[in-house]
Amino acid sequence: MKSTLTEPRIHDDLAEFYSLWRDACLGKKASEADEVKFLLDTLASFSNVRSVIDLGGSVGLHAIALAKHGFDVTLLDRANTALAIAKRTSPELKTVQSSFESISLTENFDASFCMFSSSSYLLEEAERKAFYDWVKTHITDLAVFDQINTLRLPRTYSDNCQAEDKHFRFNVLREWHFEEDLLHTSFVYEFVDKASEATKIINDRQVQKFLTVEELVEYMGKEWRIVALLGDCNLSQPFDQEKSPRMIAVFKKQDCWKK
Ligand SMILES: C[S@@+](CC[C@H](N)C(=O)[O-])C[C@H]1O[C@@H](n2cnc3c(N)ncnc32)[C@H](O)[C@@H]1O
């Protein structure tokens, strides 16, 4: 199936190393702590929510923290390995194994969030339509979509980024290029076991399609309105397409459309 070929192993059989990969790609250790603070601020500013769904939440970096803050959290992801790690960390966390394009959950949630470009792995129009249709009909108040700001990226690029934890030093060689509106990235991961200095090299790759804010607005339809468009995980940082590292859209359902 196309989607398994275009999604990287780091979300799947290598999910045990997902936090390291995230730290390396973002160039910052444990940035999810700031992101959780941002989500708490956003939920408090725009809404009075209790139930939330983390769409593409992987190993639960945000979901587990929000559950600790008293929210009724469901973590949805298609990667079984990532969900198993989330459950290992927090056995009581509610998890749902599902692809975005075929969510069969009938339950409604007050709010949803989709962090770190999770929805960019939907490459086909029909998949995106199915996903946003589900969000529009099953989220009753607030929907947050976070993606990297690709408008400021060079069309081709390569770099090296690093991260480490207790056990491993992790080096990532990244090369990307755009083919029309698709971002193709190849990775070479180098894992160095700190205890033995043994090294392992693994190749990985991904393809992503990022949306403009206009496209997001179109998918969300007339019942939803953008209440904040931000350039990073900070409510006082507006989106600037030339400078912002991210593009985060906060949508709220219009009162007149609420049942
Ligand atoms: C870049 S990670 C982001 C994880 C997390 N939201 C974060 O901020 O670190 C993308 C996640 O989306 C999930 N994902 C990608 N495509 C998906 C799809 N079509 N359906 C469900 N989950 C998907 C992957 O399994 C992965 O866990």
C-alpha cells in the first residue's frame, strides 16, 4: 500500500527511538513540554473542554501529559508500536489504532489536536477529505492543526542533526527536495550505543504534503472559523510565512452551527 511506503520507519518499527528523532529534527530536547503548555493555554483561552483527541499522537508525548492535567484524552494513531509504547508509559491512557483516512470512531470530542505535521502524511485528496470530514463532524468545539512552515524551506537541502538520551547518541543525515508540492526526505540514522560504542546505521524516508492555510480553511468548511494562526507554540506569536518555524491553525466551531 502506498501509505506504508511513504511513511518512515521511525513512526513504526523504530518508534522506540521516536523521541530521539523528534529532538534531533526539532534541534531541541523535549520540546513537547513547551507544546503541552501551549495546548493547555489554547484549550483554556478558546474553550472549556474536557474530552480531547490527539490525532497522530505517536508514543503519547502530548496525550499523556494532558491526561495528567485532568483531560479525558484519547490517542489515535495508525502505528501499533507507537501505541504500545504509549500504553507502556501510561496503561490507563485510551488509545485507538486507526488511519486518519478511515476513522470509524462514532464518539464526539470537545477538541482535537494534530501536532508536528501528522496530517501531512495524507498524500491523496480522498484521504484528506475523509480525515477533515471526520474532524468536522466529531469535534464539537476546537481543532488545532500544527505543521512545519514549508514556505520558508529551500527546495533542496541537506543537514545533520543530533540528539542523545541515556543510552544512545543519535546522528541524522537529512536530505530533502520538493517535487511539485510533495516534500521528499531521506534520512540516514546513526545510532551509537554509549555503553559499548557499537554503531548501527539505518536508512529511512518519508513523503509529505503540506497544506496552505487557505486549503485548511476549505477542508474545515463554513461551520468552522480560524481563531488563531500562529508561527510557533505560543499564542502571542503570529504566523509569518518567511520566518515562522511552524504554522499552527486553531479552528473553533461557530456557535450558530453547534447543536
Ligand atoms: C511526525 S509524527 C507526530 C507525532 C506527534 N503528534 C508529535 O507531535 O510528536 C506523525 C504521527 O502520525 C502518525 N500518522 C501518520 N499518518 C497517519 C495516518 N494516515 N493515520 C493515522 N496516523 C498517522 C504516525 O504514525 C506518527 O505517529
